[in-house]
Amino acid sequence: MSSQVTIKDIAKALNISASTVSRALKNHPDISRETKDAVNELAAKLRYKPNAVALSLKNSRTNTIGVIIPEVVHYFFSSVISGIEDVAYEAGYNVMVCQSNERYAREVINAQALDSNRVEGALISVSKETHDFNHLMSLEENGMPIVFFDRAPEGLDVDKVIIDDRKAAYNATRHLIETGCKRIAHLAAPLTLGIASERFEGYKQALKEYGIPFNEDWVVVADSFELAGDATRNLMHLPSPPDAIFAVNDMTAIGAMKTLQRMSIAVPQKVAIIGFSAGFFSDITTPTLSSVDQHGYEMGVEAAKLLLERIEKPAEGKHKTCYIDTHLVLRESTRRKS
Amino acid sequence: MSSQVTIKDIAKALNISASTVSRALKNHPDISRETKDAVNELAAKLRYKPNAVALSLKNSRTNTIGVIIPEVVHYFFSSVISGIEDVAYEAGYNVMVCQSNERYAREVINAQALDSNRVEGALISVSKETHDFNHLMSLEENGMPIVFFDRAPEGLDVDKVIIDDRKAAYNATRHLIETGCKRIAHLAAPLTLGIASERFEGYKQALKEYGIPFNEDWVVVADSFELAGDATRNLMHLPSPPDAIFAVNDMTAIGAMKTLQRMSIAVPQKVAIIGFSAGFFSDITTPTLSSVDQHGYEMGVEAAKLLLERIEKPAEGKHKTCYIDTHLVLRESTRRKS
């Protein structure tokens, strides 16, 4: 029967040593990805079963990294996950993802689940509702290394991989100014979220530097495809409507674009638009959407690398902040000059 | 210190009984979502720590459901996850998601991870490369209930929640015929994947019923945004190019649309296009994309409900197949008549 398949059987079939098979099954870093794949495939096919009790006593590791993200549906977060997975699988770890759905209470449950599932480290981007971080910090106090990415707790000493949101927003706004826009609106996320207030600051800084007065009527908290519709209609009905929109993310930018088109307002001729994320979405709209590329994949790679470092060797005192570069992807929605 | 916070402290602060707090912390089904949220929030804030050893001896459950999907970036799969989560959280379970990235070897590792993380049940949609299902079936043999969704193993007696892919593809193709298209191409997924061959059969069946000869030059295996580009260019350079494209998913349909537009071929006037999934994407393109709505959210809801049933009470012999209805969402990309 299947339970009688041994490591030796697998080794013989693949013409490799039993110790290689054994290490491959344990995802040992010395064994190549190819060999691990071959061993795992054959082990699955032959229904090889390790002596589970012995194994769990000897090796209580789960080789799993937990990830908590706000929403998987955002292209940005799915790019980050790809980066995390490529590093993790290469190093013999599996990745499990939990969604907070932007809710604090669910994030608390996610954190408990990472704990009770005994993952070996966590990569976390906090929800919009999260202002208290005890549920996350207590994981670290219990010995589970944590690296935050994109959205990190303000003012706490933690390991994090982030972008310079203020600079990226400054660059996006400056680009609108340089293409001739003078009345620039900003569709923002709730300003209690650190990245949202940073982007708002970058927007204001660009206006200031170019001597454009700040008009608070042109700043609206609207950070989804749905919310962008009303916000854009209201903006365009102002006595002095904007000639450009800088949106806090691509979904919001596309919601604004679709609304303007429904109002027969030409993009970019009447209103230029720039988003934030440069996801797959931004390339399929007509006109295509200019956006800030946050390099989600690289953010995932760097966050996973830092976490694996911490799993091997806990941080001694000082935590690390790693910045990922951003750049503007200029497409049709801001092409006013030509 | 924080370790001295007890269940009684939490009960007192919230003015509820200690037994309610205790059951809320265990996600007991008798306790309302609101109470659980309040208790969990306060417990996190006060850094309440249960006696971990006692708890794990008494209650070795993880209250976690594992999900294995091909790719999180597909809108369809993220809708399914939302449905799964809404049911699971309501019932006091957390959800952890693993991606196979359409690779068999990674799916094997995902399955091992669900096992070693002791999840209580699994919801699985298999990768394109998976033709052998031992790694999944052995989870069930080891006592972990499994429900497959969307992509289920062919010819095995399993619990599954699926759509009638053949009928949905038949309806999509028939719609193209009814709008006057006569030369209908099909961009397919690899036909070794069950849902791909079912959709191909549905396409052929519609042609046959309407007396349109099947032309194998018009069937190309191309199932991504990138692959659709070359496939569409080749199709349009045939001596007799198609006047419509039925694509196996929305990403592929949008890749075809963008390519046709780059070739200055009008959609839908010269070539009509219909996709499959009716995700968020299909509503933001110009023209908007007609598509088959697979109701991913409901699929997730039904799959999670069936799994929870199996966790409470294992299947006795007979497994269940549950069908989710589909319907056509008609948008601009097939609007030729008006």
C-alpha cells in the first residue's frame, strides 16, 4: 500500500541519494528547486507519507510565511504577493495570505490566525481602520518576526519596506503642472492613513513650489472607483472646476475618467488625470492612464528577503526601513502638449 | 503587566458575562459578530493573552480554512475569495489563501502547507498543469474535507461547486451569431484543462446548431492578455479573417480588443468580442466588454457553506456537485445591430 513508500523508493526512482530526497522534502536550501520539484511530484504521485508524529516532534517548523493585506483585488497587492512568493518558494517557504478587507476587527482575527497556524514570520500592510497596533506588535513580542510593507504603523520602531509617498505624489502633481494644468484637484484616501497624508503633502508641496494657490474645495476624500463618480461630478459643477485630477490610486483615477467621459468632458484635453499604482488597469483604458509605478513586485521581493533574514536571525535592537524607488509612467491621460 | 489581563477584566469593561467573552474569543457560533468584534478589539488593545498551552491542549483547532487558487490577480478568483471569507468569518473561521501560480509543483507544496498548518478544510481550484490529483486527494484521506470550485478534477468523486461551462460558452457564441457574426474565432485555454475543453465544446455546439461550419484555423490556444496579441494578429492576417472573437476569459478578450484597435480594426463594427468572467476589467474598457458572468462571489459562498457542512459532518459516501448559474452581460463590444 501507499504508506509503505519510503524515501529510498523515491531516491531509487530518481537516481539520487536518500539524503537528497530527505532534504528536498524538508525544503532544505542546499537542494535545487528542480530537484525539490521532482521529489515533491514523485512523492505526491506515490502518496509518500512521512512519519508525521516523528516529523512534527523533530521539526516543529511550518516553513510558512503569513501575509496580511487589505484587499487582494488591488493589482498592487497582487504584484507584491508575486514578489513575496518568488523569494519565499525559492527559500523553501510557503506563503499564506489573509485579507483584512480594510477592517480593523478582521485584521485582529487575521493576526490570531497567523499565531495559531504557527507561521514563522509575517508580512503586513495595515487596514485603513487600524490606528492601534497591539494585535500586530504582540506577534513580534511572542517571537514572530514581522516586516511591514507599503502601509506601516506611524511612529513605531518596526522593520518596513515602503516608498517615499510624498515624493511620488510631488512628482505626479509636478507633471500635471508642467503639462500646463493650473487647477489641480486631488482625490485622496482618508488622511488618517499615513500614505494618504503623505501623498496629500506631496501634492501641496508641488503646488507651493510652482506658486499655485492651494484650494481646499479641490481636495475630496474619495478613494475607490465608486466614490470617484460623485466626487468628480461635484468637482466639475464648482464655479471654477479643475483642469486636472491627481488620484490617490488607479481605481479612483479610472472612476474619475469614466465619469468625465459620461459628462462628455474630454480627457486629457479638458481635464488631465494621473493615478497611483500603474497597475494592469492603467494600460487598458481609453485613453491609457498616466500613473505612479510603485514597483509592487520589488516591494514584495525586498520585504520577503528582510523577513527571511529576521527569521534566521532576529533584529538586534535596531529595525530597518527600506525604500523602493517609484517612477512616473506617462500615458495618454496627461498628454496635453502634443 | 499585560499578561495579567483576564477574561473577567474584558467582561467587566464591556458589561457582558465572562462566558460570553470566552466564547467570543473562541469564535463560538452562538455569539454575534458585533460582540466578537468588540471583544477581539478590546482583547487586542489590552494585550490579553490566553494561557496558550492550556488552550492548545484543550482546543487544538485552528479555525482556519485553506484556499488554493491558481492566481489571485484574476478578478474572478478575488471575487470567489470574498464570498468564501464572508461565510467563513461569519461562522468564526479565518481564511488563508495559497497561490499555485498555475504550477503543479507549487500546488503540491501548497497542499503540504495546508496539512502542516493544520487547516480544518480546503477549498481548491486546480492549476492548468495539474493532471494528477494525489497530492489533493491524500489531504482528504488524511481527514481534511475538501471542496473544489470552478476547476475540479475530472472523473473523480469529489465535492465541487462549478458552473456549466459548456452551456455558458454556447450562450456566448450564440449571442455572437444572433448579432450577425458568421466567422467566429475562439481564443481557448489549453484543452487539457476541463473548463477549457467544455467551453470549446459549447462554442462548437452553437456553430453546429446554427449550421455554421467549424473552421479549426479560427481556434487558437491563447489565454492571457499577452498571448492574445499575437493570436489576434495572426487571425486577422488569414485569407478569411474572423468577424467575431469568443475569448476564454476577460484578460484575453481585452488583449484581442487592444490589438484590433492598434490595427485600426473597429470593435464591434468589424470584429465583435465577448469574454468570460465579467470582472471589473470588462466595464472599464472602451468599448465596454460583453462577457459571461460566472458569479464568483456566489461560487465562493456556496463552496464555503458546503465545506463548513463537511467540517461539521464528513460526507457519507456520496459527494455533491453544486452548479452556479451564469448569465450574459451584454455591453458595447457586441453591439452591432443598433
